[in-house]
Amino acid sequence: MQVFKTRYVIIIILFVSLLGSSILFSMPSSSAQKEAQIPSWIKNVSGWWAYDDISEKEFLTAIEYMMNNNIIPLSQIPCATFGTSSTEDVPNWLKNTAGWWSEDLIAENEFVNALEYLIKKQIISVDNKKIIGKVPVESISFAPDWIFNKDDLVFVQSSFFEVYGVYGDCGFSSEGNSVWNTLLLGINPNKMDMYNEVAVWNDPQNTVVVYPYFTSTAYADQGFYDYYGGYCDTCTTTKLKQPTPTYNSSGLGHQALTVLGYSSITDIDIDKDPSILQQFDKVIMLHNEYVTRVMFDAITNHPNVIYLYPNALYAEIEVDYTDQTITLIRGHNYPEHEITNGFDWEFDNTHPYEYDSLCQTIDIYKIENGWMTNCYPENVFLRDTEQLFQLLKVIKDL
């Protein structure tokens, strides 16, 4: 065993050092750069696991402890739901590295850097509910139809807002990585001074945010996008679905604004009673891509509308409240391919702004009855940047 370790220790040290360099570049605030404060029992556990005296599950318990105590800090908790672990979860080279660290053949911070990298890249799978446990969620504002078991929420990260995930609600990115399907925003008690500058809790302004219920339905399974993709010939009519705070329905934008005290209605409210908008001095539209003719007229006739997301008022639909369905009438290349905006709206800003989701520079420009943005700002609400603060300040002041 000692001959094997001597032969390969230099190679492994170089590999771990390269991993550490990558992490230091992308996560400069990582405490892995500092002298790690790891209890001696974890070092013993690592050695026992390296030489098969304990199971991998017991070793992962030590990793959970290090994450809970910020020895392994992560900017975001990966979405994973592994109640148990198998020997396929952890690379074999880490087992060797753990043994060498336990014998002081490599530095402590190099071992921590390696663990941090593997967890961030989801190469090591741990049960994130065990890492975080139950979290305080009293400050999270939920729309009436968004029902979650609060014990199933996992603290994901802290940005301008607190960010929570629904335990087990994982999907896959285009790169094949496991990602959170649903993220929920809450208030960070340490940032109340900043919130007070952009919130309307104590502001006399009369503003409302319009949640895009119809658009949420259009993007759901058996919705219009199954028709566009050729998967369903009859899906130009689809059942109204329970709304969920997704990317396509501008769920983060809606949560951020309602958490900050803005009143909210849905597009159904406007369709049933278009005069409702007359009660408000300012109307904030989100990704309200699919609207009825009644809605279009009511919104475009209001004198002060913030179209926070490009692609609003893009396609005309009809609603059957008896059957609880919506039907695509015109727009989005339907019924003829040449038709883009179903209302032939002169201020349509879908192209190219809808496809800029990075929003590195957000420009808010004036149109006839309000203001528009030049990018799709959904991911901005997960940032902890001056840009988000300034955007929220502008929304409040317009």
C-alpha cells in the first residue's frame, strides 16, 4: 500500500492543485483559499473510508457536516435527491486522495478544493435535504395557487433575495446537468435597508403586476408548444393549467415584485373585467405573451404600462370559461406562417430582445403608453448585483 501511494502521490497532488486553481478563479471568495478548519474526526473518517474500514455513506455524512459548517462553501446547492449513496457516486481517485490527506501527504485546503469542485460539478451526489435541513420560510411570499409543503424547501443560495428550491424538483439543463425546476424567492433580513429603497410596502403609489396565467398554460404539456413542435395536432386548444412560477411564465419576476409589496392580478381578471386596470396608476406586464383581444385593448389603452419582458401581447387567444380552455387564434406563425404578432402591434419587441436572457445591459425605453426593456430579465432576479437593485428602483420610480 505504501509503495502504491509513493508512486502516485505527485500525480494526484498536481491534479488536485489544478482543480483548486480552477475553483479559485471562478469562486474567489471560497474559504478553501483560507486555512480550512476541519475537525480531526473528519480526517480520521477520510482515512478509514480510504482503506475500506467504513462505508462511502459514512464518508458522505462527513461531507454533509463540512457543508453545514461552511468548510465546503458553495455559491449554489446542486439539485440532487440521493437518499442513499453507492460506490459509483465518488471517483476512485478521491478515495486515494482522502487516504493521503489522512496521512498528511497532501494539504488540507487541497482536499477541500477537490471536494468543492466535485460537489459543484455534481460528480459527488449528496442528499441536499440533509445538508440544509428545514429552513425558515416565513418571509417567502406565495401566490394563492402556488402550494408547496414548506418542509420540502431547500435553501439554495443567497443573492439579492433568499433563494429556495423545492426538494426533489429537479430537471436537466441543455448540458445534461441536474437543475432546479422551481425556485422561490424570499427576504433576506440582513438587507432590509436595500429592500426599503425598492419596495412599495410604505409607498402610496397604486401599481399592479399582471401574472401571465394564459402564457403559463400555453407552455405547459399539451399546450401550444406541443403543437408548434409537431407533437400534437389538436393542441391549439388546451386546458387551463394550474399556474406555477416557471421561467416561461416569468415566475421569478412575479415573485420578486410581490415579495416587495406590489399588488398582483392575473390576465384572467383583466379578460373578465377590463375596467379593472383603471383602478391603477401603473401596470407592470410580465411575459404576457398570449392575451385576448379584450386584454390587448385594455392594456394598450392604459397610459402607464411597464412591459418588463419582451414578447408581451404577441399572440391572440380566446378563452372558454365553461370548458376551462384557451384557443390560439392568431400569431406566432399561426394560422399562416407569415403572421408573427397576432395583433400587428407596432411596438412588438420580440426580436431580438426575447432571446437575450443574460441582460448584461438593461435598457428601458419609452413607447406610446409606457416603457419597454431590451432583454428577458428573468435570471436577473437571482443575482446579487447593483444592476438588479437599479432595475427595481427604476420600476418603482417610473
